[in-house]
Amino acid sequence: MSAVGAGASPPPDLSALAWTILEDNDRGQYSVPTGGLYPFQWNWDSCLTALGQARRHEARAWTEIATLMEHQWPDGMVPHIIFHQQDDSYFPGPDVWGTGRPVATSGITQPPIAGFVMRRLFERARDQGLAQEHARALLPKVAAWHDWFYANRDPAGTGLVAIVHPWESGRDNSIDWDEALARVPDEGVAPYVRKDTSHVDHAQRPTKAEYDRYLWLVQHFRSLGWDNAKIHDASPFQVVDPGLNAILIRSADDLAWLAETLGEPALADRQKHHAEKGRAALESLWSEDHGQYVCFDRVSSAPVDSAAIGGILPIFAGIPDPARFSALVARLRLLLSRARFATASHDPADPRFDGLRYWRGPAWLIVNYLLVDGLLRAGEGDLARRIIDSSLALTKNGDLSEYYDPHTGQGLGGGHFSWTAAMVLEFLELQEG
Ligand code: DGY
């Protein structure tokens, strides 16, 4: 008998499995993150999924982003959900948002990762003609989205944008939002029935108290007619997230690079200006106590006492100060030493850490990917490889879930997940290369 023993199943072919997931979740012009739990197009899910799609089907990958940008609002905002078709398996659906768009959308946005993804697709393109055509068409739209962020979510011109709803950060129920969210009223929310907890164990999802406030904010913005010129100042929730700002800065850098390459110098200069101003302003979020960046609550005018992964994501934006960069690397190493798998979305040493509950502790492959990219660019190859190996170890049994318990490696949230599949393809390539 072999050492493996009779009955032991061979390890799954991760690449084949990732492709199956991408195909199963493909709705033709866009992809769903996973059927049931998220049956529509989500903004940053789509962009990151396109990275995987492009490894085989470049045209399909560009279409993913083009479809998203077709639903940009006239003011430049790109919504976080596009409700392409009717599906009752998700709440809150189009009726709750009431944004009045020709194709229904939500009324808030999500981390603007499209600029970064576009540059990556462009640089890797086997079909340069196709890449040029798509990049040229998308460039002014993504630039208008970045401009929208700075005009509407940074009305005082600080260089840093705020989120007005936890969902805009992409890290929906992070501990980062607890204090600010506690100030959001929960009275007057229309009765509702959640659907997420019929797909996923409630212990892995946000609480009812959080959902009440998520919905209060949606109702409030709806009562303002979704007028982004009013929403920032009228929101009781305004938090500056270093994670979202880092993604915006990096996308502005990458869009500037694309604009220069495509002979659009004025557009390039404006994006460069956003990125440089944002990078300088990010320094105001540094916390000596935590050795990383932290959020800033604009309503209470105070830093947020929470050391979440969003405060390490500036690695992805390129930190000019070597001492700050080294401190972030040290912080990342500490997080890796405190959990078996990379990378806990919140410090396991914090009593508020919860290894099962969505963004309050679990590890996410997309976050690992952004960290790996920043580390590789800064020459931290060893640490990057550790995160790549750990990410693939999480999926080696064929479980391509939405997120994972960083202590046990258990897959959590939705299964058969598009962006996890895309990240597996990316990590496999990085591991080989
Ligand atoms: C959800 O419904 O949990 C989504 O993350 C909100 O965008």
C-alpha cells in the first residue's frame, strides 16, 4: 500500500476548480460573487474577478469592467451593486434603495480598485489592440469616479475621502466602524427580513443591531434624493478609512500611468495630483500606539482606536517613508505570528476579534493579494511568498470560500466564490513565477 493509503483522495486541481467557479458565476456581461447570497454585480468583486478572467479570456475581463462602468451615475459615482435582473434571494434589493436609475443600482460606492486592475490587464495584455481600445474608453469614466470621490467625500479638500456607510469600505462590519455606527439611530427603520442569514450561518455575518443601522443610513440617504452634494455632510457616519484611501491612491497612480501611456497628459496630471495629495494626507492617520494607520471619525473628530487590516493596506499605495513602511511590515509579521493563516482582518490579540464574523477577524484572499502586491513592489519577497503560500494553503482542500477563519482555516461565508477563485489563479501564477 502506498504511503498515501487507500481511500485518500488526491488534492484537487485548484486551477481547474477556480475556472469552474468563474464560469458558473459568469452571467455573460458580468459575474456574480456567488449565486444565492450575492446574485447581482458587485463593484470591487467584479474588478478583482476580472484579473482571473483575463488569464484566459481577455475580452471577457474587459467586459466585466465595462459593464460596471456603464452604470456610473451622471455625477461620477459608481454604485456598489448593479441589480441587473430580479432576484429575491438578496436583501436590501432595488425597492429599498430606490435610486431611480434606469437599471436599478444601490446608492453608495465601494473601494475604487478599477484603475489598478485596468493597468494590470493592460500590462499583461496579449491583445494590445483590444487593451488599448478598452483602456481608452474606460479611462475618462474611472477618472471621473476618482474625481467624484474627492469632490463629494472630501468636501473640505483634506486629501482624504470619507465613507458614509460601512459597506462603502468593502470591510462591512469591521471593528473600525463600531463607535461611529453606534451613533447612527436605529429607530424608524421599516420592518425587514434579512436574506443573508438564510444562506450563511448568522455567526459569520453582521449582527441585527448593525443591519438596523445599515438600513437607517440607506433610508436617510434616500430621503435626501441620493444627492451626493448633500450626503457627506448630512451623514451621521463619516469615517476616513486608510484602506479605502490606499486603494484610491493606488488606482489614481495606475490611472495616471495609463493616461500617460495613452497620450492623455492632462488626465494623468490630475490623477497624479490626487495620489500625491492623498499619500501626504494619509500620514495624519498614523497611530504611534498601534504602529499602523487607523481610521479617523469625522463626526467626533477623533482617531478610531482599532487596529484593523485597513490600516496596513497603505502598503498597497506605496509608503514613501521607509520607517513607516518597516513599521507596517513589522505589524504584518506580528499578525501572521498571531494566527495560523494569513492574514487576520483584525488583530487576534484584541478582545473584540472574532475569527468567524466576516470582517472582524477572518482572512480574505483579496486582502492578501493587495498586501502581496505592495510587498513585492517594495522588495519584501520573503514575506510576500509567505502570504502567497498561506493563501493557497487555505484553499488546498478545494474550498474556495468568501473568507476563512485565520486560526483553523475553515472556509466561511459564501462558497464557490468568484474573487477567491480569481485570487487562486493569481497566487498560483505568482507561486510558479
Ligand atoms: C452584503 O450584503 O453583505 C454586502 O456586502 C453589502 O454590499
